[in-house]
Amino acid sequence: MIKKKTARKGCASILLIAAVGIGIYTIVTSKPPSPYYIPSNENSSYNTLTADGRPLLYFSGISNDSCFTNLSTTPDSIRQGHVINMSEKNLHRIIMKCRERIRQKTAELDSITDEIHYYLGVHNVHDEGYDMIVAHAENITGNYKMLKHTDSVLSRITGHTSLAIIRTVRNDSAITPKPSVFIEYRGGVWKDGRWLKTTRSGNGISIDCSGRTICGIWHADTMTIGRRTDSIGTYYGQFDRLLIPSGHGKYTSSDGTFYEGHWYRDTRHGFGFEVSTDRLRAGEWDTGKYRGERMHYTSERIYGIDISRYQHGKGKKYYPIHWNKLRITHLGNISKKRVSGNVDYPVSFVYIKSTEGISIRNKYYADDYRQARRHGLHCGAYHFYSVKSDAASQARYFIRNTFFRKGDFPPVLDVEPSNRQIMKMGGPAVLADAIRTWMRIVKQHTGVKPILYVNQTFVNKYLADAPDIKRDYNIWIARYGEYRPDVRLVYWQLCPDGKTNGIHGDVDINVFNGYQDKFDAFLETELIK
């Protein structure tokens, strides 16, 4: 009796696993049945929404939140259509709800598309993961077009349109045969009504150590690709022998955030990219934590320098700059850098300190400016902001003592106060207003938007509270770590201890955020006219 009960219990467990597993295997995502559904035993069918007797759209059912499920312009991808009993009045309400949902979704896709377009604009095929992001962008574009088309079709319905639902059951000849699926159970497989002690091969269903169902394809007793769905999202990709996500995989969380890249023991580890409605992060991940994008330095990137009086020496010792010999030869030692070949890069632009506060001028500025232009270098000037005087006075002082000629780079405001200094002047909001004032006055005088120079700490701590500054002005970030700053920017000051032929001592090295095509566009649109 004990053995018989055990056997019955084992069979019941297998049948339960099969029922749950096959459901997940055939329906990637679904919601609980709506109270509008009438149970049916049919396995292959679809519903047609008709408008004034003509087919309009196809769907499988209606969700609990009153939207069509698997809504499509063709019935080909719909495997199971539930019987629905609904009044025409309720159908009109559901269509309004669906259109509202589509508008929300297209707005999200607009934000995602904006993030992706920015990324693709400053990267190219030489950057790791570029092809993956291009492929994802194509999927986003396809989904966006599908949603807009569906909304256009629904927009034809008016309050006077006669609506109805027709359910169609496919003929056997129209049903695509389902693959034979095995259920992994106690060291063997349950397949075609039999339990077999054999290697796993083909389409199968398994349960991991946490009780989650995994559907996938096995080869030589190893899952090659699979899908796991739980309450927080869906993973699709490679698994290890313990059915833990490892290798390349894609993950879509319940809030719509998407990640594709490398996994190790169920965590993001290695290169990958994550995209949500508010940002795209591509780069290195370390046991689930985003480290950042690791720059690959090559001769194809656009490099520049910024200089002040210190490049001419300290005290009584004077060092001239040999402008005809300028070549960047070293990217500094503060952080590790991934460099291809030897560092021997041309200087494509130079920024020169002009003023500080309302009383300090760089005595070498005028001569350095003339020499830079004489040697064909793109040249710009920057002002070092002082917390001891008001922003308007500093802007006027900078304007009086600086050249702004046709073809010059946009002027820069260098903001580097300490936290203590910021609090002493009245706090972050007061500083933000000062930045706005300086930028506005200088923009009115030069006709171009100035650039804001800050460090990564300032960005993380203060810039989020001034979104208009991030939106309206280009940002130049000083960050001496290994990874690219995680913010939209125009220049990145990657080291203060670089080396340049023709200049004595250390030099700040900067890289333009983009390749030659982006730099050409910058020269076309951002320079002083």
C-alpha cells in the first residue's frame, strides 16, 4: 500500500509539473483569466474584433485590467482564443482603455529610443556591444511601428461603430504541430506517457532549486538555451548544469527594464547593457553592480588638452610651449586604461584658462590663444568660478578679458567648489542659480551655449537637482577613473597627468565624446559664428 500511494503521488506530481510547465512553454507571458472568459477545451483558436461587420483586429482574450491580450493585425501568432461574452458597450470601453495603454507604451518607447539614439550617436562598431544595441534598437522600432499601426486601426472606431467578437477554431490542417516536450523528473524524463532513465535532449521542462519552472532546449544532457519566468521578470538565455543563468542572456523585468549581456551564477557579470525609460547603461558589471563603460583608446578618437599658466612653469622658471610639436604621448597613470597600439595622438582642440573670479587673469592666455590659432588648432577659453563674487560680475570680467572669434570653441565655466564652500555660499540651489546667470550672460554675448565643467562627484550629488542645466547645456566632466562617466557629456577629462610633446610637465588630457562624424557635426553647429 505504501508503494502504491507513493507511486500515485509521484504520478500526480509529474502531471502537475507537466500542466504548469507546458502552459509556460506555450504561452510566454499571460495574465490570469478574466471573468469575461467562458471555459473551453479548444486548443487552437482566435478571436476577431469586427467593426460594422468587417474584421478589424485579432486577439486571444481580455485581461483583468480590461485590455485585449495578444492584440494583432493577423491571427497567425495566436494559439488560443478564449470564449468571450461581452456587450457592445463594454467593447467600446475596452477599446478606449487599449488606446490609452498604447499611448503610454509609445511614450515609454520614445524615451527609450532617445536614449538609444544618443548612445549610437557617440559610439560605433569598434565599441564593445554596439551590434547588440543596434539589434535591440531595431526591435524597439518594430514594436513602436506595430503599436502606432494598431492605434491607427482602433482610431477608426467611433461611438456609432457596431462592434462584435467572432471566435474562430482552426482546422487540424491549420494547426502547427507542437514539439514533443519532456518533463525532467527524478534523474530521468517523463515523455510520451512514460518515465525514462535517459539523457535530456530536445524540448524540455525542468524545475530549479527554487521551484521555478524553466523551459528550454537540451543537447547532450545540457540545456543550451532556456526561459525562466517568475514574479519579477523573465530570463532567456544560457544556463549552467545546475540550471542557473550563466553565459549570454536577456532579462526583462516586470517594470519593463531590459538587460542583455553576460551572466554568472544568476547575476550580471561582465559586459552587458541595460535600457529603461530614463537611461541606457552599457559597460562592465561586477556581480550585479554596474561599474561603467570601459573606454577603448585608439587613434580614431578625438583628443584635446586644456592648459593654464602652470604649463609654463612655476615661480621664476619659464617653459615655452612648442606648438609645432604638439602630440599626446601618454594618457596618465592614475587609472588603468585599455589602449590599442602606442599613444601618439594629434591634439584636435585646446582650451586655455582666461580668468578666475573678478580679478585673476592668466598672463599667458593671449599669446597662447594666438599661437594655437596660428597653428590651426580649434581653440576655446574657460573661466574658473569663484564663490567669493557674484556670477554676473564674473561673467562680465570673463567677457572683457577673453577673445571670442569665429570658429572658436564654446566658452567654458569651470565649477569646482568644495562641499563646504557650496554650503557657505547658501547651498546647491544658490550655486545652480549662479551657474544659470553666468551661462545666460555669456551666451548672450557669444551667441553660443557655454559648456559646464564639473567633476563626477558634483554630477552625482548636485546636478540631478538642476535638470534644466543638464538639459540646456553641454557637460564636460573631470573623472580620473577607468570608466566613462555615466552621463551625457561633450568632453571627458580623463587624466591630469598626461604627457604631450611640446609641453613641459603634466597636461590635462581630454577626449571628445564621439567619433569623427560626431565631431564634424559639433564643429558645424556649436562653434562661435
